[in-house]
Amino acid sequence: MDPKGLTVICGHYGTGKTNFAINYAIDAVREGKSVTLVDMDVVNPYFTSSEYAEILRKKGVKVISPSFATTNLDIPALPASMYSIFDTTDSVILDAGGDDAGATVLGRFSRKIIDRGYEMLYVTNMYRPMTSTPEDSVGILREIENACGLKATAVVNNSHLKELTTASTITDSLQYAKEVSRSAGIPLMFSVAPRHLSGKLPADEHFYLSDIYVRTVWEEGEPTC
Amino acid sequence: MPEKVLMKGNEALAEAAIMAGCRYFFGYPITPQTEVAMHMSKRMPKVGGVYLQAESEVAAINMVLGASAAGARAMTSSSSPGISLKSEGLSYIAGSDVPAVIANVQRAGPGLGGIQPSQADYFQATRAAGHGDFKMLVLAPSTVQEIIDLVADAFALGDEYRMPVMILSDGLLGQMMEPVVIDETKKINIPERPWAISGHENKRKHNVVNSLYIEPPDLEAILKARYEKYELIKKKEQRCEEYMTDDAEIVVVAYGASARISRSAVDAARKDGIKAGLIRLITLWPYPDDAIISRMATAKAFLCVEMSMGQMVDDVRLIVGGKRDVRFFGRTGGMIPTPAEVLREIKNIKGGF
């Protein structure tokens, strides 16, 4: 985690930002840090990190969710407790909503975020049609930066095909990830890979091993009763 | 673009319509359908099509009627409360013998209800999409890939039978992400529409697209002819997928997201030695009557699983006609049944044999 302790996670919607944010937060706790995760996705009310608040709390992550998150109300708003992240000594992770629409919400806090110091990770996935080429991906990154008034500091390659992800799904995306990084002018932090593939990936590349938290009800393993 | 891509159900729905030659989309935002309109707004200008955000759902469906009557492949989408608003236009489309594709990404009702997934618009889709005697073809995908395939079928069926076709999705399918293959080489076959009001150029009599008939005998004759077409569709277009039904004593009947949950439960029941199977409906109208009838040979009971208080179960009861036990299990109001809950129901039924 960045020594300044404030990480913004942004990207095109559906790239896997939330699953990455959950992993990143839990790993930071494992490193002995005190961590607060803020779900800033007030654009799309489905598959947000608030749905995983219970898992996160069990693992020792503090969670700040939009008011009425996971309920039927379609008027999500950020709670007043959001401002506590500018006073805390915790490591803070901001899970932004998708695209420029999701990043607009960040703009309200951009002055305070800049004053506190931040890293902003741009999550990209080659297997999402709107970010499948480096040009398209960087185009979306620029829209996000313009919307929130913050600059991305690194690229996170989260190219995957959900349960069909194999080692080659990820290795096929490495060239793409490097091109996104080069053309965005910021370093590639790492490529994310599911933990079970750890032995099958090239040793000379930097991977971040992750667990899968965001899934549908029928993917949750064998039912028992 | 890579061979396989990761798409949200709603994006896939929109992209599949563009691939099927749809160049006119008229919409209005509502959760959990909004990504359909959003995707259309980004993609339509790139393919020379029209994306128009209408001033209301009522306006949007009437724009579909107009575009379709003029010979274009046109579409609209909404979510439950918005579909209610479209019901007048749906009836006019059916009464005018005009093809159109309408997607309903269902959320909980009644009224404003809630934004979470639901299947409580089954009656609306299959029985009462609007006023008057008419039917719509209703297709129920259960995966993102199947959304792509069924949207193509919806446009083709609409043209073949000159009638509205509904894609009945739900908030879960619309919002979830799955790997899919987009076959961009697939040929689009848009049939001629000699009936369309596209300008007669003094070469033919002018066409009329209309649902008003002044003389009652004329209207009755037209309705009877339309219902003969519906009978033909019932014979030709029933579709479902059967899973482990060959020797099934307990046949689970479900569609869409509920069918995927039920399939996990059937797998678990089989592991426990229970002869369970699944009929997954693909067409909701016409209802796959034939599959239910043929499964009565081995079935002691049918279990309908829905995200509603029980709607589709009525069709199974009608078909079975009291000769088999028909049970229902559902969650509603935006709650989603779990495979464990369905398994418990299967075990309860088994215990009663």
C-alpha cells in the first residue's frame, strides 16, 4: 500500500474493480494495517463492495457504504462519515464507480484527496469490449481523470474471463497491459491473477494473487441443507 | 477484440440487437435496465443508427411503432414499472401487425416496488401486456450468451410473424457479467417488408398500418385470423431445455435466473440419490406444453421455482390438469432463492412420496 495511505481504485465499469478492492483491503489488514474501504459507487446499485461488507468486517476491514446501499432505494448518497477519511490515520481505499460517471463523485473530494496525498490505480480488463484495445482503455482513463480531477498513478491489469480464466487468459493480456501503461505514461503495477493459477504464470512478470469474492448465487458452491 | 469477451447482460442485449440489424432504439432510463440504453447511446452513432431518449416510456414505445411501421428493425427496453407504461403501445403494435422487440429487465413490484431482481411480470408478459385480444412471443434467456442468441431470434420471429416479441430478462441477468462469444461474421437476414409504409412511389397501392376497424365484423375476422397465426406459433415455436429429466420423479420447472439456481439444486439432489430433473423454459409464450405433458410419464410431482408469489406455476397446473402434484417455491420483492432452499423443497416433496 502507498505510504501516503490513500488509494483510489477507478476504471471502466465491469473490469473487476470491486473484487480487486476487496482483495487489496484484506491484504493490507494482513500486513498489519488499519484499513477503511469506502464504497463510492453511487451510480450502479448492483455488485458493489457494500454487498460484501460483512465479509470485509469479519476480515478486519472497516467499511463505509453509501446510505441505503443494498436496499431498494434508487437514490444512493454518500454518508457524512465519508469525511472521516480525511482525519483518520487508517489506510484508506476508495472504490469508485465505473467510468467517468462513477468518477464524477470523486471530484467533490478531489481538493481534499490531493491535499492528503494519494495513489490512483486504473484497473483495466482486455476482455471487456469497451477497453479491449490500449487506445480505448486509455481513452476511458482520460475521461475518468477529467471527471474527477485526479491523475492515475499506475495501471492494474485485471484482464480475466471470470470462471473461464486460465493462465493463458492472463499471459495473453500482458502485452496489452504494457501498452496501456506506456501510452498512459504511468507504470504497470502488476497483473491480477486468481490464486489457483500461481504456479502456472511466468516467473519474470509481476502478479498479484487474488481470491474471488464477487459472484452470483449459483456460483457459491454445492448447496447443503 | 479477443474471441471471448466479458459482458454484462444488459450490454449484451444491446450489442446483440445492433448485430441483428436494429438501427433504431427508443428508450428511457430505469434501474436495472439503464445499461441497455447507455450502451445503445454509445454504439448507435458508430453504426449509423439512431439512439433517442424519449420524454417517457409511452413516447418510446410509440416511436418503435412508427419506426417499425416504416420498415425498420426497432427496439425499446425498460424495467417493470416502465413496461406497464408501455402497455398501450404494445397493444397498438400487436393490433397493427407490426414486428417489434421489447426487453423487460424485471425488478420487484407492484408499484415502484424495488430495484432488485424479480420475475413477477410473468402474467403481464404472457397474459396481459395490454388491452384487447393479443399475444406476444416471450423469450426467457438464462445466461448472457443466451441473451445474445435470443435477441437475434426475437428480431427474426417478429419479422416472420409480424408481432411484438418480448425478451424477459431480470435485474440479476442484466447486471451480471459472463464470458461470451460475439460472432461478428454472422449474416443478418432482414426480410422484405412489402406491407411497410415506406413510400409507394406510384408503383403500388398505398399501405396502411392501423389498429382501428370501423365495422365490428371486420375486426372480429381479423382477430380470428390472428389467433389462427397464434395457434401455428404454439405448434412451431415452443422451446425449452431439459436437464436430467429422463427418469425424473421430481421435475423442477423454472426459467431465467431461477433456472440456474434450480439446476444447482437438481445436481445436489441427484448426489443424494433423488431422481430430480429440470425443465428450463426458453419460450414463456408459447408455453412449452409438450415438454410438461411428456414428463408426466415419470414425474410424480412438479416443482415451480420463481422469483414471484407464483405465476408461471398456473400454466403447469393448467397443463397437468390435476393429474400430478404441482408445488411452488418462490422468493419475491427482490429476494433471490438459493440452491439450498430449492434443494430443501425437493427433499420435502420426496419425503411425501
